[in-house]
Amino acid sequence: MSQAQKIYEFFSQSKNPAADKALALALSRSESPYNYAIFETILERGHPAGTIELVEKYHLYPQDWQHLIHQNVDRLYPALRRTANSPSLQDKLNALSIIRRCRYFHLADLVVNMLWDQDYQVVRLANTVTLELAREWAVQSSYQDSLDISETNLPYHQIPPHRETDRQIMTTALSRAVNQFGKLHNQQEVVLAGMYFAPAHWQNFWENCFEPHHQVGRLVRRYLTNCHDPLLADFFLSALGNSQLRAVTARTLAQLDKPTFICKLTWIYDREHNDDINQGLNLVKKVNWLSPDILNITSLAPPDQVRLVTFISALNLNPLAAVNYVRQFINTVSEPALLKSMEIFMELPTSQAAVNLEHVLHCPHEHAAEKALAHIIRLNPKNLARIMIDQFENPHPKVRAAAQGYFRKIAFNSYWHRFDQLSRQEQITAGLAIHKIDPDIVTHWQKRARSAAIQDRMKAIHMARLLKINDRCGKALQDLAADYDRKVRSYAVAALGEIEDKKQSDIDRTLSRALQDKDERVRANAIEALEKRDAQQAIEYIDPLSQSPNSRIRANAIKALLNWKVDTARGAIDQMLHDPRTAHRRSAFWVVQQTKLNKLTNLLPRTTESSHVDHTALVY
């Protein structure tokens, strides 16, 4: 190793500040490639004694040296602070140039301090750097929020790791500059920098600057009136929520013709709208940018289309104006945007809303068309029947099915309301016809069977028995068998007995429980229902009822036991035939007739009493 190399190694490893001065002196006297190695060493050491000279001579270095400084700008932090306070004009310009090239937010306060410098060149450059730092901050914030920054024409730089610290430094520095604007020799860019960095709702930042007589307030209004930069969209939207800036911002919004700016507004509104901003949007009653020539919604990405429609609906526009704009793109916008657009359609009067929703029925999106049809049905316009008929040839299967279902539902509803006016044969004929065209007839029936009105529940049971759909309505009938109304319970129990599927043991259990019902007619119908279902497992519950004090319960129990050939049945019917009570003897004769026991004449006592009784399962 040469003597020069040993000296270089010693200086590069030494912690003595004198070593930095020696390296700086060596840098000024060495030639390539040694000077570059010394330059790297000084930067790597990062001591102000050496790095100050790098800042002072920055403007003399070649581009690759300057680039190395930019990459290691954090090592120049102390040197930049010292040179910024240097009496040398070039030193201060160099410090500002480095901060500007590196977008070094950590020294934002230093840049703002230079706005009060005695040299005009320093002030102008500091003013420019302040604006660029604030704008770059807005670019990086937009990037973080996944906004489209393609229109900004600014490169994206890696966000500093201590971003929160940088934000605090920027906030303090810019706030001081804005609030002392009157002492800055009319450097108007400072106000614009504040608008890039701080939304209007940052009250601690802006304090009382928005007063009409304030210099800053007048500048802010002028910038708002001439908004073109999408990076100001955040401040613009927040200004709608500020009572002092709301009017001028609303007027500007109505006259905008910059689609990029409008799209950025919609994105920010979707992210952070509030009642104050909505109050400002409520002032906007007419806009000139609802035109395909200015803002073509189909040129936007699907999420942006939804945001645009949401933003339009937040304005206090005539719904017809918004609808006319959206209608032009019904066949080309994304499905989510179309679904959102229908909310605007629904704000129109019924007839106009239905007309516009009709246009959606043949759009390419089946789900949107189906939703539109549902809205039309809910609106119930006068020409609803014609609209529904037209949908029988709709290109979307779900829309066609919905239209057919609508007519099936109409048919059932009509049948239900006219049911009591029809003859028995007409009830059966019409009901069977509807059953053929409407596979959901049981669903419609179940809704009626759950009605709060007793008469509706009774009618539903009667309809089920008449149309013989009991088997498909078993669960609902079981629920009705526990109804609070005794007539409903009685009729439901009778209907359960007509269910042909004998394997449904839960029905037999329901009927067996009905044998304990407090109402006599329910118990009588339960016996007859169990007999029809041949539920002989219920004999143990029915046998005691052959001695019931109620003639009908007693007769139905004996009849079931006779048909099941229970040994005690003959004695029970003989006992009932000789009962001293007339009603019981008549019921006994009815049992004899029903079971063909009248052929056994020795069983019958001699009497002239009439045997005309009817114990079939009837309602009260």
C-alpha cells in the first residue's frame, strides 16, 4: 500500500473534524478518478466540516456528482442548514436548489425562512421551491390514495419514511408563511402552496384568512374561480364545506369544463363527503359540464362512473337534467353505474320515472334490467300491464321470468279477491287453471294463510281443501292447527285429515295433540281426521273419548273404533244407542248408518226417533 493510500485510509476512518477539512482540501486538488472517491468518502462521513463545501460548490459539480448528492441528501442536513444562513448568495441558492431537486420536505421550514431574505433572487427561488414542495406533497398524497396522477406531469418520488414528521414541519412552515403573507412582498405562490397542502377545513392552519377583506382570502377566491389543477380538488371540495368560501366555490363548480378536475372531485367526494360539503353542493342547481362533449362518462373506468353518478345525484339539479345526461349512456356504462343512475330516475314523478326505467329494461346488464323492472312494478304506473306484456320477449331470461311471475301473481290475487263471489264449481275450475300456470301458487297461498285476519286464514284453508293442495301445505296447516282462534283450529285439523301422504308422522302427532284441545269441535274433527288417515296408533287416545259427554266427540270416537275393529267398540255403540239423552241416541244411529251396522237389526232398539244427524267435519 502506497503512502498516499495509507493517508487516505487514515483520514476516511478518523473521527476528527480536521480529517474532513483535509479530505475537502484533497478533493479540490485531486484529479479523476481519485477526486470522485474522495467525494464519496466525504458524503459517507456526513460531517458538516466536509459537507458544507459540497453544498457551496454544488453548482460547479458535474451531473453525476450532483446526482450522488441527491441520493445522500439526508447526510447534508446540517450543512444545508448552515449554508442557508450563509452571507453568500450562491451558497443559499445552492441549498435551495438541492432541496428543490430532492423534494426534501424535512427542510421546508428552512425554505420558508428564506422568503424573508434580503436578496430578491433567494426570495424568488424560495417562493418557487415552497410551491413545488406543497404541490409534490399533494402528488404523493394522491398517489397514496390511488388517485390518477397522470395529469400532473410530475415524477413520483419515494415517500419519506418519517412522513408524519415532514407533515408537521410543512404544516408549521406554510402556516407561518400564509399568516404573515402581508410581510412577504406579495409572494402569491405561498397562498397557492397552502391550498395544495391544507384543505379549507384545517382551521388552525388558515385561522381567519378566509375573511372577504383579507389578502389571503381574496387570493384563495381568485384561485378557486380559476381552478384547473386536479391537485386542488381536495381544497376545492373542502371549500364547499366552508361557509365563507361556499358561494364562490359553488359558482365555479357550475361553470367547470375540465373533466379531469371533475373526476378528481368525484373521487374525493366518494371518500370524504359530509353534511357541510353536501350543503355546499346543494347550492349548485345547474352545471354546464353535463354534456358528452365535455364529460363522456363511458370514457371513465367503471368505479369512476359510479362516483360520477353519485356526485351528480348529490347536486341540487333538476332530476330531469341529470336523467337526460345519464340516459345517453344506458347501453354503454357499467352495471354498477347504471344501478346508481336508477336512483336518480326514481326522483322523477311516477310517469317520467317509469318511462326512463323502461330504457334500462333492454340494456346489456341483466341484473340492472331486473332491478329496473322491480322499480317499475313498485311505481305501478297506469300502463304497467302493457310494460309487463312487452317484457315477454325481453332478451334477458330473468326479466321475462319476472314479467310472467307478475302476471301469475296478479292471477292469484284476482282469484283470491273474487273467491267468495264464485260458485263452488267456479272456485274449483278457476283455481285449477291458476294452479297450472302458476307453480308458485302454494307460496302465494302461504302468505295469505299467515294473514292477521281470521277470515283470510279461514279462506286459505277452504281454498287448500277445495283445490286439494293440502299435501303441499302441510306445515302451514299444522301451524294453523295451533291458531288462537278455535274456528281456524277446527278447520285446519279437518284439512290435515285430508292429506293423502300417510307417511307424514308429524301430522299424526299434531292431530293427536288436537285431541286434547279445549274446544269440542276441534277434538271431534281431530278424531275424524285421524280416522281418515288410518292413524291406528292414536287408538289409546281416542278410546277414552267413546265415553265423552259431547255427542259428536263420542260418536266420532266410536265410529273410528268400529272401523278399526276395536273390541270395546260394540259395547260402546250399544251403550250409546240406549243412552237416555236424545242427542246421543241420534248420534248413535248416525254411527250405525255410517258403519253399515244397520244390517244387524238385533243391535237396534225399537224406536220411532229420527236418526237424521250430520257429524262430518264442519266449521261452526
